[in-house]
Amino acid sequence: MKTNRRSGRAAPPPLSRLPGGNVRVRADQRDAALELAVAALGFIATESDELSRFLALTGIDPSSIRTAAKEPGFLGGVLAYIAGNERTLLAFAAHAGVAPEEIEKARIILAGTDWERDTP
């Protein structure tokens, strides 16, 4: 089993699919996703350029971040922000010692659903 270089913990097991495209998430997967999202928020907070960009794009006030972090969906939004810019994604993935794909998997877990792009 692959381990995280930084924490030494085992990587979360793959997601299992339920009929209809829904994703079954185990408690350990959700905990790992939350841990990664909290690390992403910390990464943003320590990088002044990223923090400025994050605040500007989200419209959140710096004093409200702690409160917002307790809201469902906020940490998934943090991972969506990280994944939305390739430079940020690669920098955070290297910082966290995870493959960039793991960030999207964690975002999906926190969102509670799988996202599929609508194509014409």
C-alpha cells in the first residue's frame, strides 16, 4: 500500500462506486479527505499571494475563515480552489506529498457526489 511521504500514513483506499454513479465513502476516506483539505487551507494561509487570490475569488473576509471552515462544503471548496489553478495544484501536491489526482478525489469525497461533465 502506498504511503504519504510526509505523514507516513497509508494512502486512502480507492472509492467504490454504487449503482447510478454514486460514491460510497468510508469514514477513513472522509477523515483523510478532511485532513488534506485542512492542510490545503493551511497552505493557502501561509502563501500571501495565494491567500490574497483566495480571498478575492471567494469574497470571504479573513476574520470569517475559521467560522466558514466549520460549514459543510467549505473545505471541499478549498480543494476546488486548489484544483482550479494548475500551478497552485502542483505546488500544494508537492507540499502535501500527494499525487495531484488525490486532491480531486478528496474534493469528490467532501462533496458527497461524483461530478460528471455534461457534454453536448
